[in-house]
Amino acid sequence: MKFRIESEVFEKFPDLFVAIPIIQGFDNSWNEDKEKLLTKFKENAQKTLIKEVEGSDEIVSHPYIKAYFEAFEKFGANPKRTKPTHFALASRVVEGGNLPRINPIVDLYNSFSIKYITPFGGEDLSKVYGDFVMKFAKGDEHWLGISEEKAKSPKIGDLIWADDYDVSTLSLNWRQCERTKLTEESKDGYFIMDGFKGINEKNILKAANEFIDYVTSNFGGKGFVITLDIETPEVEIDYKSKDIEGVSIPVIQKVDQVKVQAQKKEEKTYEYDEGSIEEKIQVIVYDSVLTLSKDLLAGKNRVVIIKNNNNKFGDYSTTVAMNLAEKLKKAPIKIAQELAGNIKKLDFIDRVETVNPGYINFFIKSEEVKSVVNSYSEEYGKGDIGRGKQVMVEFGQPNTHKALQLGHFKSAVTGLPIARLYANLGYDVIKANYFGDIGLQVSNCIWGVINRNGTWYSKLSKEDVAEIKESLDQIVKEKGIDEAARYLDQSYVFGRKLSSEKENVLEEVKDINMKIYNRSDENIIELYEYTREISIKHQDKAFKELGVEYDIQYPESVVWKNGKEIVTENIGKVFTKDAGAVIFEGEKYGLQRWVFLTSAGFPSYSGKDLGLAVKKFTDYPSLDLAIVTTSVEQNAYFKAMIKALELIFPNLEGKYMHIGFGWLLFENKKMSSKTGKNVKYTDLIAEAEEIARKSIGVDKGYSNEEKDLIAHTVAMGALKFAILSHELHKDINWDIDKFMSMTGFAAPYILYSYARGLSILRNCKYEFRSKELELDKVLNSEVEIELLKKIGEYPELVKNAANNISPHLLCRYIYELSESFNKFYGEFNIQNERDLNVKESRLRLVYITTEILKKALYILGIDTVEQM
């Protein structure tokens, strides 16, 4: 096969240089030695990066990053939004975050990326069809990104890599595709490292060769490096890629090329709330652009206004000068200076500055910043864009006949904030739970309960059932419902193990399953319903502890018949028969093939989910959007299920959405309820509570009951925050000491900040009154202005968190708000302040801070404590 860069790419990027390490025969599975090896390498790579950028005003100014910002702008990508890979990873580390954990070789090349500050992407060589080519997108190609719900086309002019099947990466190698991603099963890989001659060519070659040596020494295999540039645009390697002949190539619906060209001229629009600071700045920037030319931008909404975290670079910025550089054939900084000189001054703007490579920064007057003190109300941060619209959020989804595991805890913790974020914007939100109460997992448990009790399944009598129920009643009475659920969980593991080892046990489990579906055996049904009730009571108790209350619950046993009917009615239309089963041929749509009815005639998970989806819209005819949250391992499955749903019911297109969340890892490993090697969420909470008790001041005179309540609330909040503070699709490794920290990016620190604020208000006997305060001569210090600015960010921040379904943005915000508040607390002794106007103004600031923390923590599903 060949690796090639088309000539038109070099016309725009004559200095482009690409190194491609190619390695065959490596072992990409996890083991203890690799865990230690990669952890150490990652830590050293992060230290190397921090040392490299130490003292820099902004990481974007580094020459190995700046060059990519300029390149991205040339092919129409906004590097602030479509971030170059190494910039995104480096920023994450510099800001105190960790690299994601995916699989050994991906984790390794991410570490190399930050060590050498270079882009580094990897693909599975065995999945390539034909040659691998870099070119500019025409706009009608097929692209399905990792974890994406739907395939789409890249933008015209995007710089892509593609093979004969579809597009592999967008924006050089910024975004990779689902089909060619590297997994733990991958054995052969190619790794793209793109750069520019005269800037980082030598750096990339050094990284590429070191990467080859490291992989082959520790993962096995053999490797070599090829390079592509304007003088060598094509290299052929001794490898037979897959043949595309006879393979159905996925396509995006054909686009009228006239319309495509018209779309090329369009730019993304940016809508801000009318009257907001962003909207006001957007107007004056656009007016300034018109002084240069009336044809540069089609309307003010083409101007993006960025809210800065680092006020050193202004409170707000715009990159419009960089976007206009190619059109005007001028350096971005020159355009920025011209625009800044023509910008009409507004009464809330203190000054306007320009900085390389072409930012225009706006500094806001303190009067504007302080206005929130008098305008604050209970409605602060709430929106109404969802008024009249209805959204359902499904989350939790445990199976009965098992104890709740980490995954269920994570699902519940993740789903509740999504529901509350939508509600905060005025949507009518329905919280739904879909739980598995029928199927082989239930039958394995029932078999286990019977046989663990000393009874043979084949000889099960009514007396045996009564005896089993009595023994379970005794467990509930003596040890509680959670222990009874744990007994069922152990019975499931027992049954699952034996059914996987012994054919006769498997046949008995299948027989139980059939009897439950058909309700054909009184003894089995009595035992099933009794154990199901125990499970549901355990689940309800757990969800109540998590602060979750559902508006509606859907058991699988209720929806499976509906799913079977829908599938059966659409055989020959959407589904086909295959070896007795009914399947959806997802490959026709660039998706995976899935079974919807088994050969035994029962609906699979997909068949049941199809019935559930239809029931949701039947039960709620006004439903505008139904969201389902599950682990990321079900991403591919839901793509196929939703596609089948939309083919059968075209009116539901775009109304069913799946959000995949990452795994909750324990000691960097996934847990499995099938083997019993799983961690129960109740055990984790107990461990966290013990840590919390030790952190509670022993000299504050709390009663034992108060200590228990505080410890439980802090522990629960810490575990929830740990989950929600990461992007939803990222895996999280359980680190109890980090999650329970009183000083870092963790809930106990934020809850303590809230309690500290309440303590100040109590000690000063403060009561909020909505009277307008005189602010001219108060709240002018640096720490007060910093806190005021952070408060002012809340409405836009919480709206963005909802629109992007990103609770982690809210977590980061309340941590930063707490930091600003604690600086403020350390600066002033409010209780002893003699100037009444100063004291009341500062108390108002404390009150507003605590109210926002309480609002945000409520949205996240985290309870507050009034003292710690």
C-alpha cells in the first residue's frame, strides 16, 4: 500500500512535513507491567512539558503550537474551537489535568505528543482499504468520528486523511474515526506526525524514532519510519491493505455541488443573548470590520467573542483578525491593530488591546463588573429557551437481581445533572429509569438462589419456594435490604459461573428464562416476583440516597412485547432474517450489524430498546427530545438502534439521542459483575465517609448525629463531583484520596468554601435585602474584582454546560469561584469592618457567592452542608 499527499496540499503548505512510524506485531493489551511503565512515562512526559513551557505567557505562543494555529486557519478551521491535538493535550496538562486513559499504545503516543509538543495520531493498519491519502475535502465524503452518533461529511476544504473506504481523520489528524481506531486487539498500526520544515522537522523525527524503539522494546513487533514532503509526496510500503472491491462504501446523501460551494462561503454563526456584554462587543467589532470592507463578513453573527479565563489577556477577546487574514492578505496582528483603532468605545469598556498573533482583547470597567451586586436575584442564571419544550432523560438503568455497581452509580450521578441543566433552561424535563428485570441475568440469579439453598431446580416444589422466601425474609429482617440484594448478586455470580461451565446448567437457566417470559410455571414466577421486589426496593433505596427521584420507570418486562411486534412488522423493510434470528444490517449505513430478535423469538437488548423508544413517544406525545445515557461501550449499538428507529418512524429523526459516558475504573481496571470481581457503590461511600469523619474538626462540638450527616453528605458529594468533573466520555480511575481532598479540585474543598461563606453570614447576622447599594467607593480591590468577574460568568457558563451537555464545565466553574472566594476571605476581616457601607457590600458579595454555589451544586445533584 501507499501513503500519499496530493499535490494541491503542497500548493498551500509547501513546508509540510509528515513522519509516519509504522509498527507491526505489537501487543496492545493491558498488564501490570505496562500499567507501571506507562504511568512512569506519562509522569515524566508531563514534567518535561511543564518545564518546557515554564515562564511562557501562554502556551499558544510556543513555536511548535503557533505554526498549527496558522495552518488551521488556512484550511478554514478555527484553532480555538478545533484545537490541534498537541495543543489540546498540552493545555490539559498545563492546567492541572491528566491525560486520558484509552489503551496502552494510544496512551503512549499521547505522552509522546506532550513530551515533544507535536501532533501524534494512530490508526489500525489492518483496517485500511487501499492507499492512505492526505487531501482537501470536497464536502461529500463519509466521516464517522470516534463515539459519534451519526456520520457526516467534513467541511469543504478541510485537510483530511482518507482511504478507499471513507475519511479517517479531520483537520490533519485532530479527529480520528470509529472504524480505524486502535483498540487493545490491534496488532499493526501507523502513526501520523505532521509538522513543518524549518520549525519542528527534527523534533518530529526524533520523537518518531524514539517511539519506534519504545514500542518494539516494550510491546513487541517491528517498525520503521517513513517521511512525506513536497519532494517525496508518496511512499509505498510492503503491506497488503484491504481490497475495496465488493465492499459497500458508506456515503452521505449526495449534495448539490452548487449548494456545497455556497455553503463553503458561509461561516459559523455565534448567537449571544441580546443585551449581553458579548453581544454588545460583537456589534462594535462588526461595525469596525465594515470600516475595512462591507464584503468581508455577512453579518455580526460571524464574529466570535471569547470569554477569557485569564484576565491578563482581557475579559473578552475576538479572533476575527486571524479569520480575515487570508482574505485581506495581511498579517493578523496588523488587521487587529486596524480594527482596534476603529472600534467604537462603549461606556463599559475600559480599554482595548491587541496581541500576537492577532487577538483583540477587551478590558471591562469595574462599574460594569460590580453591577451584578445590585441586579442579583433568585432567577440569576436561569433561562427560558426551553419554555414550551419537553425533554426526557433516561439514566440509572440497573438490572434487578444484582446489587448496584459502580456503573449504575455513575449512570445515576451523570443523568441527574443533565436533567437539571435542561430544567434550568426552562424545559419540561421527565426523568426516566429503564431497568432490566427479565432475561438471562435474571434466570442465572433465580437458578443460583434455588441451588444455593440446597434444592435441585428439577425438583423445585412450592414448599421449596416458601423456604427460600423465608430465608431471604430473615436476611432482610436481620441485615437489611442491601444485604438481601447482595445475596441475590452472589447468587447471580454463582449461576452465571456454572452456566458458562456446564451445558446442563445452561439449559436449566434457559428453561427458567422461557418460563419467566411465558409466565408458565407458578413456582418460578412466585420466586421471580419475590426476588424482583427485593431488587427494586434495594434500587429505590440507593437512588433515594443519591438524590434521584424518577418521574417514570420502564421495566424491560413491560416493553419487550412491543419491541418484538415492531421488529416483526418490519421484517423485509428494515430488518432481515438470518439463521433464524432477525437482524438489522447496519453496515449498509456505515454502522454495525445487530440482532433484534434471537432465533428463539425473544427480543435482544436492541429489540427491547426499540419498543422502549416508541413507548416513550406514545406516553409523551409532546416529547421534543429523548436522551439516553449509558456507558461508551454501547455507542455503536445505539447508533444502529437509533438508525433502525428513524427508518421505521421518520418523524422521530433527530429526536432520540444517546450519550455515552466513560468507565469508572478501579485500580485502572474495569470491573465485571459477571465474575463477582466488582466494587459495590455502598462500599465506596462507606470508605469515603470514614475519610470525611477524620476531616471534620473534633473541637467544634458536633454531636455524633451531626458528624454522621456531614460525613455522609461530604462523601456523597465528593464521589459525585469526581465523576462529573470529567468530560462525560472519559474514563475515571478511582482515587479516593484525591476525590476527598480539602484543598484541590474536589467537592470537599467547594463544600467547605460554601460552609465558610454561611459562617460569615451567620456571625454577622446578615439578612439579604434587595435594596440598591452605593458601590462607587467599595469593592475595588483586585481580589474583589476577581470574585465579581467570576460571579458574572455564571449565567453564560451554566447555559453552555446545558447546551453542550457538559456538567464538567460547571464543576470547573464552582472550583474557580471557590478559589476566588477564598482569596477574598483571606484578604478581609468582614466581621470587624467598621465602615458599614464596605461591610454590607462585602456581605452581599459573600451572600451571592454562597447562593451561586448552592444553585450549581443542586444542578450537579450535590447536597450542601452548613458547617464542616
